[in-house]
Amino acid sequence: MASVFLLLLAAASIATADEGPFIGVNIGTDLSEMPSPTQVVSILKAQNIHHVRLYDADRGLLLALAGTGIKVTVSVPNDQLLGIGQSNATAANWVARNVVAHVPATNITAIAVGSEVLTSLPNAAPVLVSAMQFIHSALVASNLDSKIKVSTPHSSSIIIDSFPPSQAFFNRTWDPIMVPLLKFLQSTGSYLMLNVYPYYDYMQSNNVIPLDYALFRPLPPNKEAVDANTLLHYTNVFDAVVDAAYFAMSYLNFTNVPIIVTESGWPSKGDSSEPDATLDNANTYNSNLIKHVFNGTGTPKHPGIAISTYIYELYNEDIRPGPVSEKNWGLFDSSGQPVYILHLTGAGTVLANDTTNQTFCVAKEGSDKKMLQAGLDWACGPGKVDCSPMLQGQPCYDPDNVAAHATYAFNSYYQRMAKSPGSCDFKGVATVTTTDPSMMLFSLIFYSVGCLFNTWMNVSHDSFSFKLISLPHLPFIDLLLRMHQSIVFFKVLLEKRELIIFKMKSVLECSPRLIKLFSSKLYEKCKWKLMHITFVKCILE
């Protein structure tokens, strides 16, 4: 089963050449069961991840990375910043212990001095630039300064009024720090490290920022954000924040310092106050971010200059403090299983499991029923969608509700229009999703079969014993990961022709390729679940 996921990650085919943009990953360690350094490196190699950022300079991980060629950014933790910023000798010792001791076997290419110091540790801000200078001097002494860059990651919140980007500037309070910092970056050929989180921009915007704009989803021209001063059009939050940083630097007379985004991502799970921290949104954001980096479009201010980005993060950090979302930014869980499968067609040479570029148009949850009906009527009328399969008695009639029928019509129109921008809007009641509805189909099939069983059953096959339990409402990926025995059980029963199969005439009408179902009594018992299977399958047809 592990082989199914080997091509999952966005960074799965990061360019190995020195030139060109790249996608990397951050590796946090706040896990109750942190994988060993060998396991971490194994997953990096399996996913062809060639750029990583560490939040420290962990000796075990640096040793494990030796000989891999993976480009590594090590970090001076914030709690060591004051000591290093006040002592050249302390900085030299840090470099000797954490860098010189590991190169060239371990390919260390950058040192991040602190993290978001100006906003999270302002008392250390006065020594930040001196710490960077002392670290750089130690690299010069070891003849490593041409190979290893020195910078410090900033929160994007140091930028005041990031829209319109042309009017953005750094918090003037930090000018005494930012000016010498930018001079240092310019003189050493380094880059501004910036953490960009459209998720937080969206959450804090009081509904001013549309979700689609935060997720890189296609927008019709009339919904793009336009900078009135430059007339540049912005189709996503990420580009707007990056360009705001470019403009903020230019106001301080620095126009040739490049930017690397050291953190960006989207949480896959949140609490009740974080409704948009979902698997689908996390998948959409990271998939689109990766494609955006690799398609080379750059930003409106600097077209053609792509922004290399480190995704936050490799693992879910289950013991991080804070809300539920803080524990769910990872691409993988601690066992190395993917949290979701990224959709990466169109990302150039990036290897990905999804080669079909499947996106779907569905009715937004909670939309006004009258608006949904109006959109449905338009799709089936002027939109020229064939809605006859939804007529009563036809295979896609059930479930008989406006949201289900609207999703069928919206998606049919979206696919017929070749997924063009603006073809999944319907006055705001439709949205694009990258989650393949066939995932829903299979999970519902498993659930429907599971409804036949009210208790655990033991089934013997050869020398193995498998168990089947009535399956809960789980997303398909979660079901795959957590109910592997049940899936194997299904496979075994199918091979032995022992599976109890039941009848559903409408499924057969909608798709003769589905498993044939016999027993009318079982059909009646599970009918409401089977209707949903019919509907999802009809969407796919």
C-alpha cells in the first residue's frame, strides 16, 4: 500500500539544478512520536524532496542527511539568538559545531538566524543584524560564505497595509533594523526570507478576502483584485503579499534583494472556530501553490521570476500548543502516511499520483436554496446542460434535493466549459474542489456494505484472519489509512467469491460498471446510502 503514495508530494520532483525555482519542506519536531532521522531521510528520498529547512541544527538529522545531496537550511533557534548576537566567538563556535562539522557531506546551503524575531521576540531585535553578521564572518573564516547564505525569516505581518501592494511598507518602527538588515542581504548576495500564510490573511479579513482568492482558485476577471496605482491584477493572496514585500523594500531603496518564502501552507483540520481548515482546502492550497511556483509565472510585479517556497510542513506536529489547526499543517503523519493526496498535474516535471488534473464544481455548503435553484435552472436552460438524468425515475434523480441536483448541473457545465475561469461560480453558490468525487463513491460503497454488519465478523482466508466492522463516516483517505484490514478483507472475499452482494437497480442504470447487486431485502435496508452512491457516480459519468 505504501507504494501507492510514493508519488504523492508536491516536492516529489523538485528541480535538482541550481537554477530555477524549487519547492522545499519545513521539518518541525513537535511530535509525540517523532520519526527517527533515518526514517525522516527515507521519506524525503522516497518523495524526491531536495530542499529542507530545519528549525535548529539537529546533529542526528544532519548526519542522516549526509551523502543525500538534499539542500539543507539550518536555523539558529530564537533562544540562542541573544548569545550569538552579542559575541562573535559564540557565533563562531555555533558555526563550527553545527555547520563546519557537517559539510561537505551534508549539503548545508543556508542558515536562518532566528525566526520571525521582530514580531515574536522583539527584545532580541537589536542584536539580530549583528548575529547575522557574526555568523557570516564565521563562514568567511571557514571559506564557506560563497556556498552558504545567511538570512532571517520574517512574518508577513511586518508589512503594513499589504493591499494594494504598491502602497505597502514595513512597520516604520523596525526601520532601524530593516535598513541594515537589507544592506547585509544585498552585500552578501542573500535573500529576504518571508513567511506567507494566506490562511491567516483570509481568517482575519472578516470575509473581505474570498476563500477562492486565498486558495489560488481560478477567478473571473471581474473578481480579480486590482492595484489602482499600478493597474496590476492579482488572482491570489500569495502573490499580493510577496509583491507587497517587494514594494516595501523599494520604499527603503532596495530593489535587487530576491525573496524566498520560507513557510507557506494550509491546515487540514481545525476546531469549530476554524471551519475552513479542511483536507480539501489544504490539498487545494498546497497543490495550487506548487503548480504556481513551477509554472514560472512569477508575480504581477515581477512576472517570470518564480518564488521558491518551503511548504509548512512535512509532519503534523501533534503536541504543538494552540488551536487544533496548529497540529495539522503537515503533509504526512508521524507514521509516514500522507494526510491527503496532492493533485499536481500542470506542475511541470513534478511527479504526482494524480495525472488527470481532476477538478470538480460543486454546490457550496450552506448556500441559499433559492440561489441554488436559480443556478440549477440556468445550467439546465441557457447553460445547455443535459439534466434529463435527474428527472424522476431516472438514474440520477436521488438524492432528490436542490443541492444534489445543483452539483450535478454545475459540474456538468464546468466540465463542458473545459474548467475555464468563471465557469464554476453561479453567482457565488458554486465552488471548485480538487477532491475526486470517486473517493466519496468508494467510501460510500464500503459504508453501504458495512451497514449489512452490526457486529464484528471474523472471516478466515488461508492462514489469515480478517475483521470487518460497520464503517464510520470517514473521508476516503482516512478510511484507507485506518481501515486497511477491512479493505484487504473485501479483496479476499471478492477473490473467493464469498462476498454477499446486493441489488440496486438505479446504480446499474447509472453505471453498468459497478458491482452487480442482488438481494432486495438488503437493498431496502441500505437504500438511503445507495442513493448517495448513485448520485456521486452520476456526477462522475
